[in-house]
Amino acid sequence: MTLKNRFIEALDRAKGERAIHNFLKEEPLLVWATFMTCGGHSDYVIPEFSLSGKYRTDFVVMQSFSGGWNVAFVELEPVDQPPFNQKSETQHKRLRSAIKQIEDWQNFEREEGSALRSQLADAAQKYDTLYPERNLAREPWCVKMPLRDPKTYLCCKYFIVMGRRSHFNKELIHAKSKFPRHHNVEILTYDRFIEVAEKLEQQNEYYKSRKIEKKDRDFLDEFANNPKKFIVSSHCNLSKYPSQIEVHGTCYEIQLNERGNGLIIDILGTFYEIDEDRCTFNLSRIDSDGIASNVAVNLESLSAAIQLAEIYERFFYFHLDTKHSLELVNECLQFLIENPPYIITED
């Protein structure tokens, strides 16, 4: 049975919204495609997102772009309940209640934007259902800026899904169309999912059958049993590092970067940033303009990252002193990375 027909069948059986919510939790691509467009860099679907424990959304859908994120907050209301009363065009009490909930979400966004970014980043690391093999336990970024950075722009939109198109006459369609102007909220009917499901059929088959590498399957199994082991690129976990670390007789000062989700170490007068990702380490060199350039990923330990940073910095001085090309420097570095016996990895 096609996705479209399965969803129609679920709608016909549904009373209220919980059964449909459970169906959509199993079809995150359908949720994403209903509220996002193509393009972007990173995509997430997070069910039952909590805003500081005060409020709860049915779904948050996210898509990154350069310097910011599109974020859709979704409230599901009953399938069999019209948003408006047929004769008077007044709002049904369930719609009024949903509007009040969304007004609380909007106030939270305006007043606690920094907390919202942090909570979205944490939830993306822990609960994404769209591409868990790619997204879980990884800090969400948009190009060079993490989601939790206060300078990240959030383009937030709010949606109420309620009723069917058969509940609307010409006058009620007009009331629905002007609703966003007055409430900054868009009302959709569940028929929107039917349209999207029909368009998704071919893409959904690819999505369901996508190849997941063994290392990612192993990660998902281990993450399910012990998620705290992998949530490492966050404010709370970086406190586990000492202020200093000695690597083969040299003592290095360790400090958190301004975002609080990476380590900064001075290597021969140049700063390097080290991020921990799923119990491995990524290394970047920060130039004098503050721009970070990637050096290596998936290093086995913090001390290996520090050693490689010192090697790379000495290679860089070699390039400046001898005028040999950076291509030679990168080839030498790549040789070391691909031959780990040349790098001592024990902490």
C-alpha cells in the first residue's frame, strides 16, 4: 500500500489527533516535506519537542541555511474537528486553545532566544528521527556556525494542523487564508499531508531503502543503549577536560571557545580548535582573521589531535620558510593521518 493510501486509511480511522501523531512519527520524511522546501544543508524532524519543560510541541522541523535555520513548530489538533464553526465563522474552542499554546511558544522565542537555540541543538543531537545515523550525537551546524551560537538567525514559523478540507466552504476558506496575518500562525488541514505523500512516493522509496553503513548501524545500536556516552559536544560535557594537558613532555593550556562547545589550544603561537564528536576529535586551525580551516577529522584521542596540530603548524612554518607549496604540506599531513602508527594516540 502506498504512503498516500496508508495515510488516508489512518485518517479515516482517526478520532482526535494522537493516532495521526503516532503515524507521522513513523514517517518523518512526510513531516519534513510538508513544512520545508528543498535545499538547505542539514535537516531534522524532532517529535514532542519541549521548551524548557514549560511547553511541548508535537513536532519541530528544522532546515539549516548559510548563517541560520528555518524552524517550523507544529501543533496537531483533531482530524474530525473543523477549525471554525460553519454558520458563524467563529473559531472552535480547540482552535482557540491551540492559538494560546502557540502564543506561549512565540513569547518563549522572543524572550528566551538563547535558551531556545540551546534546547533545539540538544534535541537535534538526541532525538532526530529523519537522519539519525547522520545527526544523532552531533552538534548541528549551518556552514561555519553552530545552532546554539547566539548569532545564529532563527526563521521561526508556526502551524496548526486541524480538520479536513471538506469542513470548509467558500467563506471559511477566506477566514483560513487571512488567519496568518492576524495570528502569525498558518492553519493547514490534514489533506496537505495527502498531497505531499503523493509527491513523495518515489523519493520515499529511496529514503526507506537508503544504505546505512555498518559503522552507523553499530552507532545507532550503541546510542540506543547508552546515549550519554556520545553526547560530548555540549556545554556540560566539555567541563570534563582539565585546564592543562601534558603530551610527551609539553604542557598545553586548554580553554573553551566562546560558544562553549569546543576546545582552544595554543600551538606554537597559533590557536587550534578541537571538537569532540562521537568520541573522536576534529581539528581546525584558526588563522589571524578568526577563520577556522579544517585540518583533520575522526582522530582517536585529544592527545593525537594536539600532536597533529603541532606537526601541521611546523609544516606550515616549513612552507613559509622554504616557499614549498601548501599542497606538499597537505600531502605530508594526509600521509600521517592515513598511517596512524606515525601518530601516538594514547592519552
